[in-house]
Amino acid sequence: MKALITGISGTQMGRKYHLLTMEEGKPVIVESTERTLFNVGEVVDYSGNGLIAVSESKSNTIESLSKEVESASESILREEPYSIAIRDLDEATERMWPKLTHAAKLLLRKLFFSSPIMIRFHNDADGSSGACAIYKGIEGLYQRIGSINSPYWIMHKGISYRKEDAESDMLLFNGISSYEKPLLIIVDFGTSPDSNEGVEAIKDFADVIWLDHHPLQEDAECQKLKYYTNPWQFSSDSNYTAGTLAAVFASTFSDADMKGFIYSSMIGDYSGYRVKYDEAVGTAAILDMLTSDPTIIGSSDKISPKEMLDAISGEKRQELLNFANVTLNEVLDNSFNESKRHETQNGIAIYVLDFEKVKPESKYPLPGRFSSKFLERLEEREKKGVIVIVQAGSYISLRSNVNSRTVSIKKAIETASDNKQGLIESYGGHEYASSVKVSNKDSRAEVIAALVTAIKKMSSENKD
Ligand SMILES: [Mn+2]
């Protein structure tokens, strides 16, 4: 049987050859381990008992295998767009479907050709739900197309693909020879110029599928990538979470049920479409905890989708869920007692908290995400609106549920930054969730006081 050597990994003593061949009219991936030296792109005779060089025309074999891969991929792809049964989302899915299936075809080609694949996902409930969905989707392909090369997974702390990340990915890709370019998949990183250098470094070296749902930014290079997909490009917005996008992407080549991942991503990211099914609330809580602090179940600060899937559906689920709830409730109760409450003229409550005072032993909850949970807890109590200001290290997070026409925390930050020249190093975010980095920890109190003053002033000026 003729086979194409698509990839070589391992050491000189035990080379592992990845081959693409045909069985019963279908392209399949097979592996062979041996010491004889062959090169990537060579055509060999594969009999299950060693490889033999053949004098076959390389280009003919490659061409016909490519065609077979193309048609096999088409038969794997789902025809009708995946439905979540939420109308706005389904309509956005329909608009994105051609682009997502196009990207899926690329992934399938990379899998058939045993190209190295790196998947980086954001370390929160949204990004990790997306990673679990893609993992499930790929897992279902093993039986259909043979011994797939497992992708590498990295839980990415942060929301930009930096030059260092590109360098580390290239180093890893360089350890494996492959006939086709490697593939990088990014889930929930944001669309920001902070990734420009990384994108620039990797874009000729690997193909990139970038799945995001953050607002577009004109000067962000990632959005010019061919396989960049974002609901904002298709008249939808961030409420269509990255986890949903990744799950819908995975559904293009998988029949697995993706709804659980979609619901947990929407709960994790406070999507306007979230439905609080108990099961999904629990999954989101466990994922939020494990991505904040993987040492809760393991010895390293890394975690793979396999480990996450075991945690959310294995026998430890209930125990992990209890631990997450107890830890979180304790921090929330302490936060209420440790925070200082201010009030604007029209009754909007402002809670100021030093996270250091309530921080638990584990890294869960992380301060930024905790601020959203603190706000959610206070919403029941403060009917006229609430804003929380949480300081942790050099950062101050602000969360608000007040209509931005009455009080915009974004504007409050701008005012504080103008009034306290030099004290604020940088800031970002939007009308309901923002964060500030102070230039010097000692000036935090002064910056917070300026923020409270700006909020109070705005609130009295914009009485509804
Ligand atoms: Mn997200």
C-alpha cells in the first residue's frame, strides 16, 4: 500500500513515522516506528511490517491523497448549522457557519496530514469550556480517521499572544517535521494590538484559527488572519461567547452534544443569553476554580481539557463543586464585612474592598473575576444600583450594574486619570467592567478616592 510520510517525531533510536494512506477507499492515518531513515514527503510502501522506499511519482500520490482528504473532510462536516435553540445566537451561527466550516476543513486537513497542532485557550470558564468542546470534537474523530496526532494544549494566562508565545510554539513545532505547516488554534484571547508581535512572528510559520468574541479593534493584526472568526464580524456581539463559538466550531466536525459547554461558557462570561441550569452553573463554577488554580486537583499550574472533563463529569464532580461553593461563599461573606460602603446622592452604592484582606489560601477566586461575583451578590441587596471597586496588587477592578448614562465607570476612570496625573499607568475595559493599573501601589488609596468622587459627581449630574 502506498503511503505518504507526513510527519516524523521521536528520536533517532526510535523514529515515529506518521503516514497517510488509503484503506477501503478512505484516507487513514497510520503510524510506524523504525530506525530506517526516511524524509517527510517521501512515498513508501506500507505493509504493516516496515516501510519500503518506492520509486513512485511523489506529486501524483500527494495530489490524489489531497483530493481524497478533501472529499473525506466534506463527508465528515455537518451540513446544517448547529442549533442552540436561542434564536439570536442561531441566526449568528448561520451567518458564521461557512467561515467556521472553512476553518474546520483546515483543521481536518492538518489532522489527516499529522501536522503538529497547538491549541491555546484563555484560563477562564469561557475559554476552557471552548477547549473542552474542541477536545470532545477531535476525540470523536479517532475512530473515523485513524491514529490522530494529539494536539498540544496550553491554558493561557492572559489575553494576548505575545512574541514569547510565538517563539515557544515555534520551538515545539520545530521538534516535529511535518509535510504541512503546523496549526495554531486560539480560543478567547481578545482582539488587541497586544498580540500583534506574536501574530507577526507566527503567521508565516503556522496556519492560525483564531476564535474570539471581544470587540474588534482596527489596529489588531489578528483580525486580518484568514481564519479569524468573531461574532462581531457577523452582526452579533460578545454575548455570543468564545466557548459557544468554539463549541459550534467543534460541532462542524462532530456529533457530540455541545450544549453543556455552551451553557457553562455563557454563565462564566455573564452572557445576556445565559440560562442558569444547575448542571451548567456547577460546571462553570468548577471550570472557573480549576482554571484559576489547577493545583487544587494536580501538582502543576497547568491543566488539560482531559483533566477538566474528568473533573466536571467524573466522580469528583460533587466534591469539587462543594469546595468551589464553600470557598467562594466564605470570600463573599468576608468581603461584605471588610468593604467600605459609600453612597451617591441618588442612592447608588459603592463598595470599596482590599482583596488582600479576604483572599483565601488557594488562588481561587482570582480578583478580577471575583469582583463580578461580588457585584452579583450585592445586586440583591442594593436595589438602586451598585458599583464595586476591588484593589489587588497594582490593579483596581471596577464592576457596575448602573445604567452607563447615569454613571459610566469608564468615564469615571478617565476623569480620575486626568485629575491624578501620573498615578494611573494604564486602564481598559468597558462601561460595566473595567480595570486600572496604578503606577505605584502607594497611590492606590488616592486613586480610589478620586474614582469615588468622580462617580458621585456623575451620579448627581445625571439624575434620571
Ligand atoms: Mn470570553
